[in-house]
Amino acid sequence: MLLGVNIDHVATLRNARGGVEPDVIFAAEVCENNGATSITTHLREDRRHIKDEDVRTLIKTIKTKLNLEMAMADDIQKIALEIKPHSICLVPEKRQEVTTEGGLDVAGQFETVKNFIKPLLDAGIIVSLFIDPTEEQVKASAQTGAQFIEMHTGAYANAYGGEKEEEEFQKLKKGAELAQSLGLQVNAGHGLNYENVHRMHEIKGLYELNIGHSIISRAVFNGLPEAVCKMKDLIK
């Protein structure tokens, strides 16, 4: 499995003071130098952490791949078409949420999703849909033209160590198997940390894990190079 590192919370810390420290561009460089195979950023509609200038600079400076998380917003789509990241991951977004609370309802808004991602696909950008690992959402995703899904692992992460862990894990495993049988490649992320990530090895064919909060949290105490290297070792 590959490791994509989400650097949004480096920007959150920067924005707390309104200055330039810590530098998100340097954070991306550190992550790359210590084993990250892609850099993920979520350009939210309210720009609460990553800013437009961040993604415009990252696309010019990083050596690996930029994965741009985004909602179905026309202005964000315009930026994606302008900078042409390696990939985008379409996510649901609510202004009041602290972090993404669930997967995108592709089945419930199929035509809207399909039409929104078409210009991105036409531009040669790889498209991933961030979904809960249900049969309905996986099958709908496969019909949109997207090449990837990213399974929302939050329910598994929340259940880890409890009586519902296995139930939530099996949903991920079955979701991945179904997606791959339909020709989709599969990523996973949300809530994965140094304690629960090891079970991702039990899901065959996972391409990349996108992890942010736990890595940046560990970096506060151990430094970013060690935090990225440790996670990289765990998912090898």
C-alpha cells in the first residue's frame, strides 16, 4: 500500500495566528522525503485551512502527486481544472462540521456527481469518490466513470477495540472486493491511526491510504519525519 499524507492540519495551525508558520509547502516536502507517495489537501469552500495559493504552490513544488479533496462546488472545480492535480477526491462537505462526517451519497445524486466529474475526467485528472463501503454506493460509483473510490474508514476507526470492530471491518473488506470486481481501484482513509491501521493489510488490493490527523498529531511530539516514517513502516 502507498501512503498519502494529508497536510490540512499544518495549515490549521498556521491559520490560528494568521501568519506563515508552520509552512505547509515545507511540510509537504518533509512528508515526501520520508516516504509519502502523495500529498492530500482539502480545499474547503470556507477555506478554513488550505488556501487557494497553497494548492497553486504545491502543484509546482511537490515531487510526488497532489490529491485534491473537494466538494461539488463550481469554484473549486474551476481551480482543479486550472491547476490539474494528479487526482481529485470528491467528498461531501458541510460548513458546520469539524471534519468530514460520512461518505458522499453517489447513489442519491448520481446524475449530479456524474456530470460534475466529467470535465475533470476529460482534463485527464484521476477521480476518486469518497464513499461509505455499501453495495449501493460502490455500484453507483462504478457507473459514474470515476477510476477510484476511497472507502470512508471512520466507522471502523470508531469501533476499533470494541464489539462492533469486526462488523465494520467486514464492511470495508466486502466493499473493496465489490469495487475491484467492478473495475474500480480502492483507496481508504479517515480516522486511521498507528493503532488501527494494521488491519488494512487484511484487505486485498488496497492502493493507497490517505492519513492526516494522526500523523500531524504524532508530529507535535516526535517530529514530522518520524511520524511519516513510522506510518510508512506500519503499512508496508
